[in-house]
Amino acid sequence: MSFAQVTQEPKYWLLGIAAGLMIINLTLISRYGPADFVATSLLFLGGAAFLIWERYKSFELQSSLTSTILGMGIISLVLMKSATLNTYDIFLRLSPFISGFGLALLASGLKGIKQYWQELFILGFMSVSTGFLLKIFNISPLTAKFAAMILWYLGFPVTYQGIYVSLPTGSIEVYSGCSGYSAILQLLGLSILFLFMFPTTVKQKIYIPFLAVILGFIINGIRVALMGFLVAYSDKDSFEYWHFGEGSLIFSMIGVLLLGVFCWFFILRHESLNTTQK
């Protein structure tokens, strides 16, 4: 296929626009966003792209003039806002969904937008912030209690009050960033991606997201307990590494790995064995 033929195909224009918007969003997130949000964005954007790739042949690419103009307007607003950003902004969370909605209008119009509900759901899930969830229900005291319980079972003389976990030589405050919502949202999003990508039973659709929430809370609670130990018995550099540095991402990787192993061992492997036996 020649270059001229490629440029005449709408799907290639849509692909180019989507790739450009994704690169812009990831660049801004990596520059201004927290480290855990960078990893989550890569995961969700990659998952949405995978879902599109798996089903793109079945999409009906037919949009009206009104939908095309509206879609182009939405994407233009995203580009203009992105060009003015010089710090972290909630727009970075909203941008993928807004861009995806605009692209869906360009591709298939308002009548065909329902074809992309899975991808838009995933991109919309990225928009949920920990601050919004904390306003609904603050789990920081629960996280502090769980972390204190871990330290107590390990034999440390620990006490807790509200969001404070105290040891004889130091204490920590479990503020919003350490509440656990970030880890929970990441694993919950991963579980939803899994449900979209692979055939599962109704029972599995219920307990896999539930497991993701519990696993995210437990992993974060262990991380908070480690923070308490480091404040009381270690140096500041160790605390900074595990709190803000690369060490903070290790717990995120552990959570993703554990959920992935569970899904593989108890679901995908079981399905693979059944297929082989048939």
C-alpha cells in the first residue's frame, strides 16, 4: 500500500491522532505526575489500546458532519489545554477519557459511540482520583490501624490514634497519599482490564475485583508498616527511598504480580487445561 493510499484511509488518520494524544498525555504525566500514576496510566492506556486492536475490524467507521466537528473541537481543546500545562493538574486524569470520547465521535459518531464503551470505561476509570474517594470515605484511619496491627504482631511496641502510628522512637502520619486508594485503584483497574480481555464466569466477575480491592489495601498496609519501622529504627535516606523513591514502586509491582499470578493460576491456566482436554 502506497503512502497516498494510506493517507486516504480514515482508520490510519484516527490511529495517528490517537497515538499522538497518547504520547502527549504520557509525556505530561511523566513530567508532572506522581510515579505511581505514570505506571497506572501506562497500564490503562495500553489496555485500552489492546482492546481496540483486538476488535478494530468489527467497528463501523461512519460519522456525521456534526459529530466530526464536535469530535475535532473536543480534541482541539485537549491539545490547547495540554500546551499550557506546566504543573500537575487534574486534567491529566481527565484527558484520556475526553480524548477517547472525541476520537469515538470522529470515528463513528454519536450513534456508534456505544461500540467503544469498554475502552471509554477504562479511560474513565483513570479519571477517578484518590482525593475524590477520600471525600466520600476516608480509609486513612483504617490503614493506620491495619499497619499498627502488623507491627504489633511482629512484636513492636506500637500504638495508633486516628491516622497516627507511633513507636517509642518515631511516628508516622497516614495522610491521603498513603491511604491505600492509589494501590486499590490500580489493582481494581487491572482486574477490570482482565475481565474485558478474557472470558470469565459471573462468579469470577464478582470476586476478582473484590480480591483486587482487598489485595491493594493489604499491600499498602504492609508498606505503611514498613514506613513506621523505618522512621523509628532506620535513617532518613531509607525512609525517603521506600516512601518517595523507586522503593515505593516495588510494592505496586508486587501487587500487580500477585493479582496476575492469581488470575493465571486459578482462571487462565484452568481454562487452558480445559481447552487442551477437549
